[in-house]
Amino acid sequence: MSDNHKMSLTVRVQLSAMMFLQFMLFAVWFVQLSAYATDMGVSGVMLSLIVSSMAIGCLVSPIVGMIADRHFASQKVLGVLNGICTLFLVIAAQVTDPTLLFLVLLGAMLCYMPTWGLTSAIAMANGPVEKFPQIRVFGSLGWVASGIFSLLALKIFGMEAFDGTNLPFYCGAATCAVATVVALLLPDTPPPAKGQETSIVDALGLRAFALTKDFHFALFIIVSVLVMIPFSIYWSYGSVFLKDAGFKQLTLTMNWGQAAEMVFMLMIPIALKQLGVKWSMTVGLLALLARYVSFYFGSTQDIQSLFYVAILVHGLIFGFFFVGGQIYIDKYAPRELRAQAQGFIFLMTFGIGLLIGNFVNGELIARHSVESIVDGETIIQYDWGYIWMVNLVISLVLLIVFALLFKDTSKLADVSSAAEGN
């Protein structure tokens, strides 16, 4: 669809509903996943594998997308993937064996992660590109709204515990079933690359690896991958900490970070204009450091209000560093490599980087926790002060390295077109 083509109200509602449901169905169960697995008695490598199902799905999703782009209508692929994902989530709610849970969630994520790219492609194919952010914001709203399930469980059904049980999987499956129907009713979106040749190298964006010959781009990639180590302990294991700290509504509590993200996103154009790309991204790294300073002192000094600070800066971290990084790539990469470069950074961060971070922090948590039996019940005691300190130090080192060594003096005037494209 051309950029000047108007989008009908019906199509706008359909696309908005698609985004809303697609992110809600994931957030309702993934946010509390590590707490659920821990309650099952899972720890160590198996816990890392379970929370890494998303990262593994990220590694495979470009290949699924490559096939879909060339052979099938996008909305049909989305519907089929959601339908299969629904079945996996229903099964996940019923299994009690950790290995089987990992395999089932891996299957779910192999179906789910390609839908992030598919929903964006469908939205941009059926509406003006400049209207895409207005559609995409419903994904963030869906993520935040996923907390409504725990509220309903508490207020209507009188349940004290929702997060940490198998109910979020059933809620995710129900939402996914609705998303399946919505997907199949979307406007027809023919395969955009039908008849075109490509390769796995192209699908994974690996041709963009040539850009790492430049020191500053290579440094950006390395820092982005390593940032996922401190980022992952909150993203993947945050619910374990909050539950241990006495929080009940885990998804609802952590979703305050996504709510704040929508506000901070509005600040990005201003930051780019005033600070440029480098220092805008540095603000994101400062926020990452502030998160673990807050968690450290909140844990060691028993100041629970600091936990909320750590949660609310999520939008600064994600918006300024990760979105800022996307804008940097769009400005830096040659036009013919821009799409591959964006795919490459996604692969390196939420694929490889998240996988590394999950296992590093999984081992860190395992080494600094002690299990004991009290009245026949297994109790785990965590040394959260040490765990947060390690991630605090990593965040500080990355901040210093990036601020001192990375160079990009561009202002918004140089990246305005890139910013508008994101």
C-alpha cells in the first residue's frame, strides 16, 4: 500500500486489535514464567533453558519469515502460527515435567516469535507507513493490559495467587485463540517476496556483519550483546526476585515498566535533537545502571520503594538504548543493507545476547542461592545483594566503555528520516 493511501476505520481497528492481542497473549504468561518454573522446583541449566525459549525462537524466526514471505499470504501464516501456539500453551499449562515444559514452550516460541515480524509487515502493507507507530502502540497497550487477568482473578474470583500458577498459560491460550480468529479475518496480504530468491544468510541479516569492519559499529554490536546480560536478569528472572520479595501481582507490577515505556518513547525525538544518537543511547545505559543500583540498595537496605524505580526505568532503557540503536543502524548502514542490519541487531540482542545473558544469570543465581527443607517444604534463600551487585558492575563497565570509546556526533537533523521510520 502506498504511503499516501488512506486506511479505512475497519482496517485500522483490525490491525490495532491484531497488535493488542499479539503482545497480550505473550506477556500474560512470559512475565511470570521464571517464578512459575522455580515453584516447580526447576533451577540451574533447566531454568535457563526454559526462560531462553524466547531467545531460541528469535534465532529461528527469520527463517520462518523468509519462507512465509515467498509462499503464503501473511495473514494466513499468522493465523496458522497462532493456532498452533494456542495448542502448545494449553499443553504447557498441564505438564509438570521441566524437560517437557521446555520442549513445549520451545514449540510455542518457534511459532510465536516470527509473528513479531509478521504483524509489522501486515500493518505496513495495509496502511501508510507513517501511521505504523499509531498501530504498533496497541502492542504496548496489550502488554500492559495483560495484567488485567491477575486483577480479575483477585477481584472477581477471590484468588490470592495467579502469577506463579498454570492459569496464565490458559489465559495466554485463550487470548491466542482469539488472535487466531482476528488474524484470519485480516485484509489479504499476499506474500511480499513471491518469486524472489534469497538465502539463510540474507534471512539472518549476516551480510550486515561486514559493517563490523568499522571499529565504532563493531563496538556498538559488542556492547549491545553484552548489555543483554544485565538486561536479561530483569527480563527473564525478574518475577523470581519480586515473588521472593513478597510481591503477589507479578505481571501487573512488572507491567508498570511497559506503561512508562510508552511515555519515554515520546521523549526520544527530543533527546535525539538535543543529545544526538550517542548520548541518547548513553542515557539508556545510565538508566540500566540506575536499575541495578536501585535493586541493590533496595535489597540490602530493605527499601522496597526502590524496586519500583528499577521497574519504571524500563522504558528509558528500552527506548533510549535499543530504539536509539535501531535509529543509529538506520543512519549508518547503506540503504541496501538497512533491512539486513536491523535483522542482524535483533538476532544479536534478543537472540544470541539474551541466550548468553539467561545462562550467565541462571548460573549466577544458582551459585548464590541455598535450598533448605522447612516443615517438609523446600525453601530457597537468594543472595540478591550479590546478584544485583554483579549486574551493577557489568552495567557500569559497559556505560564507561560506550561513553568513552563510541563516537557518533550526529544530531536529529542527520537522523530525522531514520527516526521517523522507527
